[in-house]
Amino acid sequence: MKITAVNTYLVRPRWCFVEITTDEGYTGWGEAVLEGRAATVQTAVGEVTGYLVGADPMRIEDLWTLMYRGGFYRGGGILMSAIAGIDQALWDIKGKYYNAPVYDLLGGRCRDKMRVYSWIGGDRPADAARSAQEKMEQGFTAVKMNAVEELQYVDSHAKIDAVLERVAEIRRVCGNGLGIGIDFHGRVHKPMAKVLANKLEEFNPMFIEEPVLCDNMEAFADVARACSIPIATGERMFTKQEFKRLLSDGYVDIIQPDLSHAGGITEVKKIAAMAEAYDVALAPHCPLGPIALMACIQIDACCHNAIIQEQSIGIHYNTDGGVLDYVHNREAFEFKDGWMALPVIPGIGAEVNRELVIEENKNPHNWKNPIWRHEDGSIAEW
């Protein structure tokens, strides 16, 4: 079997899909995107396509290594996202060829279903308690929210108090049984991160996410000393080499590699195994589309340390397109009591609506994240 073509499509709200076709009629789908840089990743897919056309799609490890090591410069969000989408599509082909879900080709499932959480509150968190209660009524047992808006290196404690009030209200309305993930979103710098982490401890969050950026990885030690809340991070890390330092430092409890950013199924399976050796949990990052979500579930199914899965159905980013718009098998994406069943169809698990994808690509999106500024006019972290 040989690869005949690699096609890319930009689809709303902010995604890039990859389609790989073969001379034996098998087609694989992947999601290659770095949010806000979708067109750049699309170009990167085109740059490595020459390695792929005419090659055997079953040799995933070899093709992955060729795309990564074949160029003198490697790593980074753009290249690794391009490789990720291609890798997902290759696994989709392989699963379809062997008539098995991808997790069966990765050692088989070690669980029967996967716990998921839902986003609440939006970019500028508001009405969080009401939203959390609605999610509980829908059966979810965990939610995640942004902690703060803009926050300077050292800022007003009134902003900290506002966070505490929102989380306290969620606890009052929803009780102690609801898992609450609190995403600092890289908006908080070390001086205030220590303060906020310490004060949040009384509410027993499920985890705090990106309390500081991984650019300042050494600061995780200070945050860890300030509280006993599990620390999660990793969505802006792209290779096992980057995760090696994070894990060896020993201050992070949950890693969150993104299956569409960190080299796809092939690389994240290795990253997950590294984390397991350090007794660190896995919770893949996925505020993306249906192919990315199913890629995550394939990994969750066969990794013992996978604990919970992010998903973007109903997320505030998806205002002009959603996860279920692009698939025919919507039933596979249903949640029951906060759990998602493992996919059973061959391949990655998403039956893509190709006609809609092609139609959407006629008017490709150009999504960019908001640009925020502090009161003094300086750029704020979004």
C-alpha cells in the first residue's frame, strides 16, 4: 500500500484537518493545528508531504522519525503540530486496515470508559456557579474554569478575592463532590501564582493548570511549596525531550500534552509512558475538534495513568462551528454521567463528514486569539 495524497482543510471555528489517501482505498483523518497558527501548520504539512507520497502508510514509526529527524531543525509548535495531524491520519489508516480501534494496536484497552470534564465561565470567568450546576445536571462530575482575567506580575488582591468568591460559590452550589479544575492559563506570573495557589487550597480543587508558563519551569517549585493542590501543565510543550525536564524536576502532578500539538499518537504514547514512570498522571489537552478528541480517547484507553479528558463540546471558542458538525457518528461522542465510551469502530473513531469539510475549506477561517492589554497599555497574557 502507498500514500497517494495528503490534503489539508481549514474548517471553523479554528481547526485544520488532514486527509491522507492510499492506492488501496483507505483514507485516514487527522487534526493538525496550532490555534491561531492554523495556516502556518497547513504550510508545514505541505512541506513534509514530499516524504509521504509514495511511502507505505503502515510504517508509522519510520515516517514519524523521517518527518522529525529528516530536517536539520526540529521540534517547536508548528512542525510538531503538522507531524501530529499526519500521525493521527496514519493511525486511522492502520486501524481501518486491521479492522480495529487504534488502542487495540497499541496494546489494547486498560479501561472501559473515560471520564471527561466540561468548560464553564468563558475567557473572562462569569456565572461560573450557575454553569457548574448546569453541567452537574447534565451528568458531568468535573468542570474546568479560567481563574482570572488579566493579572500583572504583582496585582491587586481584589482580583484574587474575586477568584476565591467564584470558586467558593461553586462549592456552595455544587458541593464537595464536583471536581474543579482551575486554569491559570499562563496569565499569572510567579509572585501572584504563589498567593493564588495558596488561597485556593481550602476549596480542594481537582488541579490548578499552568499556574506559571513552562517558559518559567523552575517556578513550579515555588508554587508547589505554596500549596498541596495537584499541578497540571504541558499543553505548550511539544516533544518528549521537553517533558523529560518537566518530569525529572518532580513538581508537576498531571501532564497535559496535546495530541494535535505534541507529535500525535506516536509521541504522546511515549510521553505518557515517561510520566507513568514518574508516578505522574495524564490528562490530554483538547479544546479542539472531533478527530483530536478521538485521538485523545485512543491514548486514554491504553494508558494506565490517564485520569480525565478535556473536550470542547459547548466550549466558548466554538461559536461558529462545533465538534459534532463534522462527523456522521455523533452517537460515539455522547457523554453519560460524565463518562465517554471508548470508540469501537476501526481506526481513530471519527467518521468525518468530508462534504462539509470541503465546503468549509472554500472560505478558510483565520482565527486569532484575543489581544489583551493591561490598564497601563502593556500587553497582557491571554
